[in-house]
Amino acid sequence: MKTANATSSTEPAATSPHGGGQPLLHQKGAETQAFGTLKQVPIGLGHDTRMYACQRLNHVLADTQMLHALYKKHHWLMRGATFYSLHVMLDKHAEAQLAIVDALAERVQSLGGVAVGDPRHAAELTSVPRPPDGVEPVPVMLSRLLDAHERILIDARDAAARISAEGDEGSTDLLVSQVIRTGEAQAWFLAEHLVDTPLVRS
């Protein structure tokens, strides 16, 4: 028998000042910071310098997200006698590019900007051409990766030089030490797989 003051199991629990441990689901609200804007951060760099660096870094970031996606796509679609070695190598390269994506995004945030995070947004900003949805010959897939690397390297070198001239050495160091050096090494590995070398006869 229920007492008069018993609480029905279908009634909502009383709300405590701290939420009572219940997740507050399906929340909506306006953006707190729009893409392309800056908030003030005390890092000793002026607004215009930070704004320019964020714009350039976000473009490299969008391209790098596309390169990472290309690496994963081609990693899955490798075939032929060199399947295993290329399958493993492309996945290793993809992991390195994903680390660069994170480093670039965090740099934009540390400058007070908003990093491009949604892949659909990155696809709107990238200069890396979209591949066909299906499978291409292995040499074509490797060439596509090399083309993406070269686009990023050209842009990253220009961005590094111009950002350095603005006094933002932190962003310059990131572009040179991670984007450029990693990209150059990976492009070298890819290009060597496109050399037509006999395996058993000289």
C-alpha cells in the first residue's frame, strides 16, 4: 500500500542546484565565437598578426585533414604484390598527419581563433582535389597523395615565411618542424615507390 506522500516512479526527480547527476540533454544555443573571429589572449602578439596566422593555419589544417582522409582511403584500397608494405606505410603516414591536424588546430585555438573542425567545413576550404569515390590504380593513388603533399608544402613554406615576418615564431616553428619536415619525408617515401625498378634482374 502506497503512502500519501510517496513519489511516483513516473514523476521527474527534484532538480538540485548541481543537476542531480542527470545529463542535460538536447541543449541548443547560439555560437559563442564565430569562425574567422578572435578572442583576446595574453600571448604578446597583436590582433592582426594572430588573425593572419589563424587564416593561414586553418587553410593548411583543412588541406591536412583532406590528406589524412586520402591516406586512410588509399590505405584501405591498396592491392597487388606490394599490398602489405603499402597498406602498413600509408596507415603510419596517416597517423602522423592526424597528429599534425591536432597540432595545427590547437595552435589556432591558442592564438584566440577557431580551428576548422568539421570535415564538411574543411572540404569547403581545401585546395586538395577530391578523388573519385571508387578505386584507382595503385600508382595513381600514390601520385594523388604526392600531389596533396606538394600543395601543402608550397602553402606551408609561404605561410611560414610570411607569419615569421609578422613575428609569430610559434606558428612558424610548427609549420617548419611538423608540417614541412614530415611532409617532405613522407613525399620521399611515396615517390620511391613509383620508381620502375626490377625486383629480380638488373
